[in-house]
Amino acid sequence: MAFLDLKNLRKSFGALTVVKDFSLSVEAGEFVSLLGPSGCGKTTVLRMVAGFETPSSGAIEIADQDVTRVKANARNIGMVFQAYALFPNLTVAQNVAFGLKVKGMKRAETDARVAEMLKLIGLPDLGGRYPFQLSGGQQQRVALARALAPRPRVLLLDEPLSALDAKIRVSLRAEIREIQRELGITTIFVTHDQEEALSMSDRIVVMNGGVAEQVGVPFEIYNRPATRFVANFVGTLNTFQARIDDADRSVVSLAGVPLTLPGGGLDGRAGDSLAIALRPEALHLGRYDGCEAVLPATIEDVHFMGSIIRLRIDIAGTRVALDTFNRVDQPPPTVGSSIEVSLSPRDVIVLQG
């Protein structure tokens, strides 16, 4: 049975419905990300779980307890905000201790718990500093420690890394995930950053227009998107118009090359157009082992990105991206050169929805 159960949640503000029939079951200790563009309803879902918003309909259960109408301060939930929300007039230690004092914990226990939390976040010697004396990454660590100090049943993270620079974000998301695993706390993470969601989550909920378009593990979300929106939102996508040759046998033609797609047939008839897609890493330079289809292409642009080289290529009038690993002994092809590109039908995504 799920530890956190969201049942048919709906939230309206006047005539505007921002969350529509949203359901999600989260197991104890699971890390689930709500991923989607601004305005899709993900933060509203988080705020309903926290108790800051009351659902227009539906129910929220934590450990079999219905908390739908329970006040936020009685739910035993920890929350970390995008803007840190540290008290500027309190030291780091006092910020971490705040929730413990509200709960009436004794001084000796509070001091021990604060020391434990500061050690957990890697700032054991900074308890006497004030927030303005810390870097952005350090402030966010303190906000995390403050949320975890009262031993909440659920941890909610509302885009906590978006205000940090790229390098700090990468290191801090790894630290957050490590701490979450160590404590085994059930966690909901809201983000619009697909890389964060893919790298941190046990499961991802991709939201759009107030509904969950797809729920799955990162591998499924990226490699087998259920809808066109998910396919386009998560990762870079190359789209093509193929022609159906045999719908029953799932045979299509791309740039005149036949492809037999996996699956039990296609919707449509011979001669119909079919929207398909490939990730940049599913296209390979030259003839590649395991790839049955070889297409002619022309190099239009070359972008050196360190470990990856992204090529912009033209395949039968369609401009697409191809990613290949940087190799010291093999410089990338030059702009304007003609090449061959290989692909496997198993990597083709049929776009639906």
C-alpha cells in the first residue's frame, strides 16, 4: 500500500482549473519528481500536499491517514523552497533549530539534532554564521537541514536548485539524492528541468495542463514517451514524416529506406504519413553495428560541446541533430560534407497524442 496517496485531486481558482483529476501513489522512501513547464499545475499539487492549498475535490492520505483538511502545521511535512526562505536574523544553527523549538523539544535534544543535521549537510562548523554570510549552495543546504530536522514524514522540494548556477546545481542535486536515500524519506520534487528529474528520480510524473501525461521510471519516460508532449518536452527530439508501407507488419519508409518498427502494427493504411522521432544519440555516423538502416545526409553545422559533438545534419530535407562522442583521434566531419547515417528501427519513437 502506498505511503502517500493522492486521489483524484482537482484544484480550481474561480473559473480556472489548474489541476484536473490528478492521482498518484508514492511508496515509502520513494523519490518522485513532478516535471513540466510553468503553469502545468505541479507546484499546486505540491502545495496541496503541504496543506497550503485545499483541494476543490479529491483526497490526500499519508500513512493511511486522510490529511486533506488537516492544517499544514499538523501534517509533519518538511518543505524546501526555491528562495531558501531562511530567517535572516537567525544563525544557521537557529534556523535549523526553528522547527524543533516549535515542537517543544528540549534544549539538549535540539542542540544534538542541529549538530547531526549540520554534519549531514556538510556544514558542521558554520552553525554560528548568518544566512548572508553563506553562498547560495550553502543556504540551500541549510534550508534542507531545517526541513529535515523535525523528522518529517514527507519531504517536499519546490524547485530548490533553480536559483543556483549550473555547476553548483549538479553537485547539490547529487547531495540531496544521497541524503534522501540515507534517511529513506518519502520525497516529492518539483522541477521544470528535465535533467534534474531524469538524474534524481525513482519515478517521474510529466505534467501538462493540470494532468499527468505519463508516470514512469526515467528510462521509460525518456526512451518510450507515451504522448507527443512527453516526447518533445523530455530531451532533444528529431521528428520525421515517414510513409506507412505495411500497417499490419509495421513497415514504414524514411527517406526511401524501409524500416520494420517493433510492435503489433500501426494505426493507418499503406501510403499514409506517420510522425516518428529519434533521439540525437540514436543516429550514428557511418555504418554502425546493429543498425539495419543507412541514410544519406549532409553536414550543416558542427557544435563542439566537450565530451559530446552535436552535428546538425540534413536527411532528405529534414534538419536534425546527431550526437557523437568526442574522440581525440577522430576529428568531426566538416560542414558541407556528405555522410552516411545509421539507425535501428528499435530506437524509433512513434508519436501519438
